[in-house]
Amino acid sequence: MGYKKTEEYDKEITLDLMGKYQSILGQIGEDYKREGLVKTPERAAKAIQFLTHGYDLDAAEILRSAMFKESYNEMVIVKDIEVFSLCEHHMLPFYGKAHIAYIPDGYIVGLSKLPRVVDVFARRLQVQERLTLDVLNCIEETLKPQGVAIVIEARHMCMMMRGVQKQNSLTTTSAFTGAFKNVETRNEFLTLINKKLS
């Protein structure tokens, strides 16, 4: 028996979206019945549901599911978290990396949960600025640590493929709470996320 991956989608929503994608294809001058496009409306309907499934997830609950009492009170960093999202202005992708740190205050969280929180908010129509704050606020409000820091670096296809068409532009957003408002602590975080392990 080989490996088989299955994805489940709401049939009614999928059919409705398929009809809309068929209409879009027709309106741009394509024939959705031709061989190469026959299955495109269904694929696109499923893709948009997958790319926005964060609306159905509770990021705080994901964190609470793996919170552990622990006396550790030094900086915890998870960096180079891959980010894929859709900008809400053009529904084109933006992608890059997130770097997150927190200083525990009685509780730590399973390390895999921080990237999951990023995914919850990234899998919604977003702007990078709000995505940054969504992740920061969720960690701050749920873990109640001594401080949270986040930096997101991303490339936006709406700038690269259309509009100004600047291929090498990189957008960086950051936010800090608590202990990371201290310049020394914040600089330690920024140094560590830029440091390569030997």
C-alpha cells in the first residue's frame, strides 16, 4: 500500500467557486472546456480554500494545547519560519520568513506551535503589517511572557509582477513587547536572528 494524501473540501462551496472560476476564465478570453483548463476551475477552487483555511483555525488554542510550566526565563527564538500568504489588495502571494522570540514567564510552548501560529494568520487574506501584529498579539495574550519579538521579511508578488514591477524589493516589519522594548534585549534578538550557526 502506497502513501495517499487526502484533502477534504466542502462540496457545495467548491462547486460554487468552480462556477466563479469558469466565469473568470471566460471573461479573460479563455475556454475553460479546453484540455489544459478542464480541471483548472476545480483545482483553483480547492487551492483558494487551502490558502485561506486559517479563518477556520484558532491560533490561541494551538498554543494552549502545548503550554508547559517551566522555570526557564531566557530568550527562546524560532527563526527562518517560512511564510506564504495572499495580500488582501490583489490576492497575489507574498512570501518570506518570520523570526519569533519570547522570554517565558512561567510557561514555555512546544516549539512547533510558533510556526503553526504563523500559518494560521498567514492563511488568510493579509497585509504584512497586520500579520506581524496578529502573531505577536496571539503569543503575548496567550503565553503572557516577559516579552515577544517578531520580524517578518517578505517579497510581494503584487510589487514584482504588476504595479512598480520591482524584482528585488524586500519588505521588513517588526514588533516588540515587554522585555524586548529594552534596547539591549532587542539587539540581542536581532543579532541572533542574523547569525549563522557554524
